[in-house]
Amino acid sequence: MSEQHGRHGGGPPKPPYLAAACAGAGVFLLYVLTLAPSTSWWDTSEYIATAHTLGLPHPPGNPLFVAVGRTWSVLLSPLGLSPAVRINLLAAATSAGASFFFFLIVHRTLVQLRGAGREALVGAGVAVVVSATAFTVWSQSNTNEKVYTISLLIAAAVTWLMMRWWDRRQDPRSVTLVILAVYLMALGATNHLMSVLPAGAVLVFILLTRPRLLVHARFLSWCVGAVVVGLSFNFFLPIRAAERPVINEGDPLCDGVVETAVAIYTNGAAGCPALAASLRRDQYAKPPVTTRMAPFSHQLVNFFQYFDWQWSRGLDRDEPPSRKRLPFSLLFLGLGGLGFFTVWKGDRKTGAYFLVFAATLSVALVFYLNFRYGYSLAPEITGHRTHEVRERDYFFLLFFALWGAMAGLGVARLWLWLADRMGSLRNASPVLAVAAIPFFLNLSWANRAGDYAARDWAYDLLNSMEPYAVIFTNGDNDTFPLWYLQEVEEIRQDVTVVVVQYLFTEWYAKQLRERTEPGQQRPFVPVEGLPFADREPPVGPVIALTDEEIESVEDGLLRENLDVRMGNMTVQFPRGMDVRSGHRLALAIIDASSGERPIYFASRDGEMADMELSAWGVSEGLAVRLHMRDLDGEQPPEYRQTGMELGGEWFNYPRSRHLVDEVYSYRSLREREIWQDYSTKSIVYGYYRHTALLAAIAEVEGDMETSLRYQEMAREFVQVYFGGTEAIRARSQGGGGSG
């Protein structure tokens, strides 16, 4: 078919939905083969747990994800898969669904250029390969770390609907496709606001193609109705909160339908206070975009750093932009530009849509997100909270998927250009191998198969504690995996996990009291190998304050002496001492609980250090127990202290040995080729330090056989800490890498 016929002859050809479905199925298979078999770090555990229990994750609550995740999990339950695998498969399926639409979009462009034929199908398939194997797209699609793959699917579907509307513009009924696109964006907003990012491109596209539509009363009324219906999914939040799920972040309870509706349809500008605060994400106290948290130029460099990862992450272990990766980054930058030019050449209005969409997903989003200095960039910038706590490449998932599709289109366009000069498509076909570069250079870093590290760490930490313990945690990675293990695998539900940072909110302490009151406290269920016996359940909640007392706690100087019972001791915090509100509530929990609940911290650093309690910490496995005692007096016979050169830390030596030898599981922790997320290395460092100190204590006591065994374990852990055995090999061969 000639180019002229492809553009104008007989209307648009029927889209190759079957071929697109096959491409999507191939992508899904790739993600299944590299799928995480359990939970992972950061928000993965939170989202798996809330989908499994219909709980409410962190604001804004993501009700669409929760409902879809639970429905999906129930539908897959006859397969006998674990809940974690089911939810990870949701990420794989939704991302593969986006590939279905990218196939159709690229095929449409190639048909405009060359006509409907085999080359258009091959070119679309090439685009899907590049898009699906971009590093961030791949690594977010084989574990459900975020809710963004659903937004990716929605954004791709919206884009395809707009293309079909334009192709079928002669049919008056085609306007329903635009209304459907508006509905999907509104519905997607209840998953994450990322779903709304195509809106600017949609508006520009309508202005360029049929501006009168924007003043058409009937069309506008249908769009308003679509938005109202789509956003109505947020009513799930207060309805579910009223049923008191175990994970109920933000606790968005409302008193009536009207105030709930006002909060929903003003996006938190008014209405129900709790729901409005959740929708506005007040909990995170993000400054306005006019107050830059880092120079915009640095934020753009941070964005390029993440772009640099997409096409050859495995070439260099270093996180900053790399000379080794740069040639491939420039190659795919150029191919993506060629792809956008190809769309523009086929139809300038469509080209404008994609250019606006790409600008929204990149420069505009960088400005809006307003990140601090990049986690691995600008090390010379120091100070409290000047850097992001982790890499944030996942926020640009949509851009990398779109750019990958355009880069694949660029490869196809180059193939066709070479074919015209070499006489046949077959002679030019070697150039298509360029599309496989991201697959081969990202495979080792994106692969999640066999990774149980987060799950086993949570298992080890929870089983370090005696029955009905309270553990104070510092953040996402020492909290969410514990939630996963408790709510999904139902292990050690007796332990009360207290996120200290949540104690600075108005709702969290009340929930802790509610969940641990008599009749609500969940029982201790023994786990094989644990070195302690059951005990009677506590008779009171973890905190004894009333709602009014909790609400009255503020930051600032103590107005009077504060006496806190800590086991057999009472510690006095003097009047005039500066104690933050969350720490005051933590002390109230210790005061109410220490008589009948063991008190632990996830580490000696962080919150335990901030509350100046680290000196009384005693390591019992990975957990640090708060044991208030005379540090200069006689210590329990099972306690050992390391030398001051090793920190002078106290250990419950026999219990720690039993836990390490008989209870703990170390899958993906002791031996690993690559530790992909450097910001979580402290998890492995905890194992290394613990076994190294046990080795030192055993050596002091003359037990060299045990000392050598723990030294070997420590060596294995430290290899993982420094990036894995692959990084060690690279160093031994003279390679670089920060590890």
C-alpha cells in the first residue's frame, strides 16, 4: 500500500488488536519470568498488605488500587499462588496492558508512513520491546512497589482513545471515546494523580483538531458527569475507614455524605477534615513548588541520571550518570527523537499531542515534584534532609515507557530507511537488534526472580522479639515488611509495630490504643524454633491516654517534670527539656506498656538514639531491647558487651546465637549477585554487624570454631553489602563502582 493510500484511502484500517494482544502477552511472560516471588522493599509490602486486607495505604489512600488489587487477588486465588505473587502479577499485567496500547499507537504511525503491512507489525513489536525493557518500567512491573503501573495502563489507554477518536472523527459517535478518556483519567485519579498527566495533551489535541467541542454544552455535561462518576471511587476511603481495618493510614473518617463529597470534588480544599487532609497529603508537609528544595538545574540532572539508567543499567554499578552508559543513553535519546519526528511527520496534530505529553511527563513533572538533592548526587551538599531518602526514578515511569516506545519507533523508522537503500527489509533487518540492547543490559538489574530478602528480613526481625512485644520503627523499610508478614502471612501478629514518625499525626496513637485494647489484642502464635515461652496477653492497651490527652500533646519544652516508667525503673525528663510530640507519645507507650510488654527498637540508631535511650539497648538478634538498668552494676549472666572499639554494645549472647543459628532465614541476603537498591544496604549491614560482633564475642570467650563460623557469615553479608558477588568480582578485576 502506498503512503498516500495509507493516509487517505478508504479510512483508517482496522487496528491489529490480536497482534497487540500477542505483544502484550509476550511482555507479560517476560515479567512473569523475572517476577518477585514475595514482597520487596519500600512500599511493596504496604500495597500488598492493603490489597490483601482492603486496608488504606498512605495518603491519598489509592482506593482504586486497593479495590482492584483485592478483586484481582481473589480471582487468582484458585491458582494456589501466594497473595504476594498475585499482587505482583497485577503490576505485570497492567504494565503489559500498556504495551498492548503502545503497540497499537506505534502501528498506527507506521501505517500512516508506509501503509498496513508486515513492516508495521514488526515496527510496533520493536517499540514494545524497548518500552517494556526500559529499566524502571521493567523493575516496577515485576513487583508491585507502587501503584503506577495501573496509571501507566490508564495513560496508554487514554492516548489510544484519543488517536482512535481522531481517526474516526467523521463518525459523530466517536466523541464518546473522548468522554471515555476523561472518565478513565478521573477514575485513575483515585489510583494516583499520575493518571491525570495526559490531560494537558488531551486538551491541546482537542484545541488543535476540534476546538468547538470545548464549548459544546452536551459534550461538556457528559465530561462533567464522567469526572463526577470517576472521582466517586474516593467514597471508598471513609466507608472503609469506618470499618476499622488494621492498616488505616490517615483514618479518613467523615460524618456525612455532603462533607465527604465536598472533600472529594474539591480535592481536599474543603469538606471533611480527615479526608481532605488525606487527599492533600498533609502528612508529608511538602512545600509549594515556588519554594525549590534543590536548584531546578540539579533536579534536571537528577532526571537525566534516571534516563541514563533506562537503556544500560547493568554496564556500570555507579548510580550517577556514567561514561559507560552514556553512549547508549545518547543512542536511545536520538532514537526517541527520531520516533517523535516520525509521529510528527505522519500527522502534526498527533505529533503535538505526543510532544505535549512528553513535556508534561518530564520537564513539567520535574518542576512539580520539586525533589531535594538526588540520593546519589551532589555528595558535597550535606545537612539534615537535604537529599532524597532514596532514588525516585519510578515517578517518571510513564515518560520512560513512552520514550521507549518512541525509541522503538525510531529503530523501525531507521530499519525502513535502510531497507529502501539496501533493496529489502531482510538486508536491513540487523538494525532491529538495537531494540534488544535494554533487555540484555538491564536483565541482571531488573530481574526479581528468587528475591526473598525483604520477606526473610521481616521474618527474622519479628521473631527476634518475645510475645506481645512493642517495636518502635524508623521508616518504610523497617515497617512495611513487618506489616506484610503480619497481615498477609499472619506471622507474629501479637507484636505491636509502632511507626514513630506516624506518632506525629493526629490519628495514629488512637489507632494503636484501639487495636491493642482487651479483646482486640491479637494472640501469640508460636513459631518453630523460638527460644522463649508464651505469656499471658496484656490486660491493657499500649497507650493509656484519652483522645483529648493525645490531641493535647505538642512539640516544645516540657511544662513540668515527666516521669516515665521503663520496666523496673522510673526515668524523669526534667521540666524545660525540649521533647517533640511524637517522642512524647512514644514515651507514653513505653510507660503504659513496659510492665507487661517487652519494648524493642528496630535499631540503636534513629528513633532510639533521638530519644537518648541507646545506652540501655540490648541486642536480641536483629532487634534491640530496651532494658533499663544500672549500667555500672552487675549485669544478667547472659549479657555480653563488646569492646569500646566496637561500640561497647550489649548483647543477649545465647539468645542472639540461637536466633541466628536456629530461627533466621537468609534467602537473598547471605549470597547474592547484585544488591540493586543501594539505599537499602543498611538492612544487610545489620546482619553483617550482628554476626561480626557475635564472632568477636565468641573469640573473646575462647570458642574459635563458633567465631570462625560467624566470621564466614559476616564475610558473606559484607559482600552483599558492597553490592553482591558481581561487584566483588568487578573490583578484583580492576573495575570501578561504588557498590
